[in-house]
Amino acid sequence: MRKREQTNKLYSNEVRKEAVRLHEEDKWTYKQITEKYGIQDKDRVRKWVYKFRKQGEYGYWITEAAEKSI
């Protein structure tokens, strides 16, 4: 049996921020956000929201150097 191939797609800070904003301010569901941005897994968005709530805006977002490699 072959393992299912998985790719770890990185999303820009803009997408992450907008996803969190849509959930927090506009009360979008994780499903709505994943459909809008083509994100495969709603748990990914859930983790972004959780980390944002825990670490705040400046403690969470990926660095500019990492974002340039996207």
C-alpha cells in the first residue's frame, strides 16, 4: 500500500491574517475560509486562530525571510 503523498503548502502572512480576521471579526466558519482560499485542511486555519489568540499578532506571523521563500 502506498502512502498518500502530502505537500506542506505554506501560506503568506496576508492569507493567514485575512483568514484569522474573517473568523474573529466576520464570524466566518473554518469551512467557509478553507473554501475561499483553497486550503485543504480546516484544522490548519483552526491552528492559526489558536496561535493568534495565544501569541498575539506580532508573536505568530512567519518572518519576512521565510515568506520570501514561498
